[in-house]
Amino acid sequence: PGGTSNPLPFFYVGAPFKSGLSVSSGATAGGNNVVISGTGLSTATAVSFGANSATPTVLSDSQISVVVPAGAAAGPVGVSVTTAGGTNNGLSYTYIDVPTITGITPASGPTSGGTAVTITGTNLTSTSQVTFASVPAPFSVINATTVSAVTPPGTVGAVDVGLSNPAGTATDVGAFTYVTGPGI
């Protein structure tokens, strides 16, 4: 009855679209930085990794950065982004436990290398590197508790054996001993 007011602008914001994660796995303890790519991300206010949320840093409309929160347990979780246009999920992030080494058999071999070694432990499925005295060695993952490796050449004495996955590195100090071969 009193007339019509001037129009006020109103913008509809579409739901975000996510196309990928810069890193798709990490330690159950969280703490690594992940960049999420997509469109419609400029109004992002929260990123959830399963039941745990974190506040993102908006880099552009096509990228946000977020520090991964700690996970409840190892395994995959859905990743959802909340913006002014709604919440979208569809990507997955896998929490991984840090590996442990419980045994190395045999515990010695020649300095020339080439010794087939069985490493036992836990959380070995996603092993990305095995080292003897910080020298990378060829390896094969057998299962979650066993990795087979071949020693590289080394020098006489006890050396550290390292085993890494995306969550971290386990080091067994002095676990393998290089010995000299018999003299002829």
C-alpha cells in the first residue's frame, strides 16, 4: 500500500564442484596441508574429512588450502566442502598409520649387497621406500605386515634400516649388519 522500494541485488551461488586433492592420503594424526581444486570455492567456510572439520584458506575460486585434521582411525573418509552455495562431497582421503618395524630376517649379509631380506612390522601396505644406511633398496610389499627387500651394496658394520609410507618413517637402528665375504 505504501509503494515499491528500490530493488536490492541478490546473487545465487551454486554448490561447489571439487575436481581433486593435491594429496589423497596422510598420517592419522593429520597436520599435512592439502590443496583442493574445483570451481565455486571462493566462499568456502569448512572442509570435513569424515566427521572432523577444518577451516580452509581460500586461494582462489578454483583452489582452497586446508590443514588435515586428525582422523579417528586409519582408512578412507569422504571429503566435503561447505560454501555459501551448499555442501559438496565426492572425493576421498585415506588416513594411514605410521609404519613400524618388528623384525628383519636375515640380519646380516655381504657388503656386495643382493641379500633378500624380509621386513616384518605393521602398517606396511602403503610402503613407499626402504633404505639400508639411507641408500634406497628395491622392495615389494607382500601384505600389511611383510615387505621383501634386496640390500644395496654397503660397508662393513651395522646399519639402520628405514621404511617409509605417506604417514611417516620407521627406523630400526643397526638392524642389518654388512659383513665381509670369506677370503680366498
